[in-house]
Amino acid sequence: MTRPTQARLNLRALRHNFALAAQLAPRSRIIAVVKANAYGHGALSIACQLAPLADALAVACIEEAQALRGGGIASPILLLQGVFDAAELDTAAQLDLWLTIDSERQMQWLERAKPAAPLHCWLKLDTGMHRLGVAPQRATQAYRRLVACPNAAGEIVLFTHFAAADELDSAQTRAQMAVFEELCEALPGPRSAANSPALLGWPAAHYDWVRPGYMLYGNSPFRQPHPNTAALQPVMTLASAVTSLRDVAAGEAVGYGATWVAPRASRIATVTVGYGDGYPRQARNGTPVLVNGRRATLAGRVSMDMITVDVTAIPGVAVGDEVVLWGPGLTVDEVAAYADTSGYELTTRVPARVPRVVTVE
């Protein structure tokens, strides 16, 4: 029997979520973010679905772009962090990639390079995130250098990244928008600022390009309910099965460290999934799972390959019954809250040993 743990991917849900993004930003072009193995969903299979729909795709680094080109993806692909050394510019040109310029170092590499063909460039402006990007006082000079550079092709896209767009009352987001708009007034060309939370909750930030990522996979970037997230459909269902059942008496402990002690005579199901499959080790006792579609709770510490679940209140549970760790009916964000992390991290950390199985075309 094959180990039952798998990540089922609903591609119909993926296309539905993309359609929602397009509906919310009808005047913007869409660059679909498929970095980090498409947030753990499988970059090539996801890109094959999104390439016919999106105006472009985005990845973090050239290795991710190479994998997509090698898999037959011909769409424009933006390197969100640009190149990490000058030699990568030749590869970027050969693969016809779009290039981010976010620093003086990258600017100099581009100016000194002799690529096989000019590259389309996006100029990243630091409006308050303070990780990457050209400082506001240097934005005009950087823009003019790109316009004058023979290795930069076409119009320059001006873009920035929000630090707190997932907070719908964020003064920082409003301040970043004001800085960005002021910088762009004197610099012609398309603009881009909206990541998933800004696309969903900050319509004034849609501009010419939007960059949905997390929302495409059916997950909400917000901590609280929002009207635009209600229609999202989870793409990934992380599922496994019950492999053992046992009865424990009141007062008996379960799992490593005896962190869970039965408050009454209890029925415990062992499930074949653990932190080796991306399920968070820090998930607390009481973290919900779905057993045969009904809610049960984690009972004991997560181990590498197994968890134990209290199914006392669910009659008729048997070995082989399905257990959903997250998916429809139990969002990855709810599970993440019990583990003091984010759903972004959980889906991204699902490793290769968990097979991705397409369930709906």
C-alpha cells in the first residue's frame, strides 16, 4: 500500500482564484507569482495553468525561471530579485527574462554587460519596506540611467512592495502609496504595487500591473474576514489517513514529552503525516484536523512522520479513513494560527516527498 500522505491540487480552484483577481482589478495587467515552487504547489504544473491566463509570471531567482523554461513555459517571466551576479545577465537574456533592478550594483552590472539581447527592466523603488529597492532620492537618476542603457529594452516598469497591506487600516500602506505616486509623477511608464493583500483590499493601489501570489492558491492574507476573500477556493488539500487506533485511559499520556494527557477515556487515531511532510512541529494540542469531514483535534506532539488525534467524539472512525490537515473546510491559515506561523510558510514548506496529485482539471 502506498503511503497515503499527499497534496491534492484542485486546478479548477486555481483558475477560479485567478478569475477573481482579474475581476477585482479589471484595468490592470496581471503578473502571477509562482516563486518558491508556486508556494509549495508545484511550479511547473501551476505555471502551465496560469501561463495562458496571466500577462506574465514572476519568480524569485534565475534557477526558478530556468525550470519553467525547461518545462516549456514561454510566457514573460520576471525575476523579482533580479540577478545575483553579473554572469547571470547572459542567462537572463538567453532565456528572455524580465529583470528587476533594485540596487546600484545591479545597475552597474547591466550597464557593463554585453548580453545577447536587451532585457525588459522593472525598477524597484523603496517606498518604506526597506529591504530592497532604489531610495526615493535616487529614483529619478536610476530611471534615467535605465532609459539611457542600451541593454534595457522597452518601457521601464516602476514598482514597489508594501510592508503592511495585510492590515486594512495601515497608515504605512497609505504612506507608501503617497511616496510611490509622488515618485512616479515625473517618471513615465507603467506602475505596479499590489501584491495579494493590496489587490484584495486596496483598490487604489492596483495601478497598471498587479502581482497576485498567495491569493491565487486560495488563501487569505488577512487575519480577519474580508468580503473579497470569501470567494477564494483552496487549491491544496494536504491529506493523509488513519493508520492506527487505540483506546487510552483517563490520565494516560500520548506522544513525545507526554504533552497531552487524556482528560477522560479517549480514542486516539495515529495519522501518517508529520513535520517531515511540512506539517508544523509547533502545532499545539487542540489544533484542528478533519477526520471523515468532521473536526477532531491534535493530541500530542507532532513527530517527523506521524501525529496523534483525539477522535473520541467521532463515532465509527476506522483505519484507512481520510484525514485532512488543511484544505476546503479547514484553511491553512487557521492551522497556521495554532502553530504561531503563517499559511505562506506551511504550504511553501511541503517537501518533495509529499506527492502532488491533480484532482480536478
